[in-house]
Amino acid sequence: MQRRLPPTALSLLAARGGQWELVRDELRGSHWAEGAVVSLTRWVDNLTDVVAPAPWLRAELRPLAAGELGGLSQPQLVELVQWSDLILFDYLTANFDRLVSNLFSLQWDARVMQRATSNLHRAPDGGLVFIDHEAGLGHGYRLLAVWDKYNEPLLRSVCVFREATARRVAELHRLQNAAAELLRLYRTREPLSAQLGFLSEQQARLLQSRIDFVHKHILHCKAKAAAAL
Ligand SMILES: Nc1ncnc2c1ncn2[C@@H]1O[C@H](COP(=O)(O)OP(=O)(O)O)[C@@H](O)[C@H]1O
Ligand SMILES: [Mg+2]
């Protein structure tokens, strides 16, 4: 997943000293306030824009039938499972600033799905790169009432998953420890974790229940595929 998600760390903006010294002039010209929390992320060279592939270009979302999959080439299948990883990830975090915001805009812009998807790019190796996760987790969960009606149909529109992803979801479902595991990673890897908050109890339960929901959906897709054989 690291190749898909450039690592990100938070930092406190300080006018003097430390890592900010090198960009002092740029900082002076910006309107960033001292003490603001900013996120730093690894730069990926030569990113290009990405448009959603065919299954998500229609306004009416429906999963590809097993028969349709047979007609896809290997590169198309590789692309498809990357999109299914993306949709699954955005469902778990309730991120509304990628496909979901496009689905919302379909109300007045019929061609929105044919435009570049925000916060998503393609690396020179062809792989998708997910950036800017501001609209996910805490923020996404706070705005569920507005956006969740798009998240669920989007998840239901994918019925093909990478085996490793399905295994990891099954494990997080079995262990029922998703939020605790996330908190452990946050405390060990995020330099500002001691000064900043984490998910509320309710949001932590929501994360687990979304994992359980995804797990159920994957089982449903497995059963459907087995029945079609
Ligand atoms: N890690 C990165 N590597 C290369 N380019 C990036 C990276 N992160 C962001 N960008 C570029 O900056 C643009 C804006 O980034 P983003 O994080 O989405 O900020 P915002 O939406 O707040 O303006 C992206 O569309 C992309 O072109
Ligand atoms: Mg952005």
C-alpha cells in the first residue's frame, strides 16, 4: 500500500529553526500561520491525472458481471483491482473528496466522471497514487450524513478484490481491533501524536463497523462468483 499512498507526517509550522529554515523566504510569502499543523508528504515525480475507468463512468453504478471480467486484458484487470482498493479504502475512511464528490456533482454536471478524479494520480510505473486524505477518517466520519449515501453504492459497485486486501480485511474483522491497531501505528509513527487527538470512541467503533461491512460484502462477492462457476 505504501506505493499507492506516499507516507505523510504532521509538522508544526515554526518561522525559525529546524526543517523550516530552508524554506524561510517561501514561508514569508505564504499566509501560513505560525504554529499551524501541516502535513508533509513524500513527493512523487511526474504524476499525471486519472479518469475513472469504464465501470464508473455510468451514473448508475452496478458491479461488473463475472462474464464481463473475462473480456478484460491483464493490464485492465490490474487497473480494476487498484480502483477496488481505492474504493474500499475510501469507504473505510468515508473519504468524500475523490469519486464520491464526483458522484455528487453528477446532479448538475453529467460529464464529471469523465474528468480527472481529484486527489488521485498515476505514477510513471502506471500505478495509482492516492494523495490528500484530509476528507477521510475524522472529517469524513463527521460529514457522513452528507456523503455516505454515495459511499455505499460505490462499494457495492466493486465485486473484485485483491486477495491480499481481502485477507487483511478478514483479519481486521476477526481481530476486531482496527482502531486499536490504528492508534498503535499513530503513536509509534506520527511525531505529533502526543499533542494531537485521535478518533473518538464512537468514530473508532464506526471504523470497525465499516471494516465488518466490507468483509461481509467481500464474502457476498465470493459466494456470487462461486455460484456463477
Ligand atoms: N506527494 C505528492 N507528489 C507529487 N505531487 C503532489 C503530491 N501531493 C500533492 N501533489 C500535487 O499537488 C496538488 C494538490 O495537492 P493536494 O494534497 O490535493 O492539496 P489541496 O487539495 O489541498 O490543494 C495535487 O493535485 C498534485 O498535483
Ligand atoms: Mg486535494
